[in-house]
Amino acid sequence: MTTIKLTINERTGKGKHLLALLKELAKSDKDILIETENEPNSETLKAMKEAEAGQVTMVDSVDELFNSI
């Protein structure tokens, strides 16, 4: 079995058509497996790094959260 990793821009017409074709193939052939990976955008990655570094605001209640914003 061969594993192929593709990056498809599903916002383009060609990307939509290719993705639809691959999904149809996967429906008809159980040996074809499609797995998707959702990669976080740059803003989310930055927030994740800040959280890992401990740069977060801790609150004890919803009211305190809204007051800190």
C-alpha cells in the first residue's frame, strides 16, 4: 500500500473538483482511505505558544473575565 499526502486548496474550483473525485473514489473502493488534517492558522499557533509559555490571564468567574477584557 502506498501513502500519499496531498495539500488541496478547497477554495479553488480545481481543488473542489479534485476533492470531490477523491471522495467518490473512496466511497466506491474500501481500500482507499481519506484522512484530513486541519492545521491551525498563524493567529491560533501564536496563541498556543503563548499559552504554553504561561502568558495567560487567569480568572475565577465569568464576571472577572469580562471585567478583564
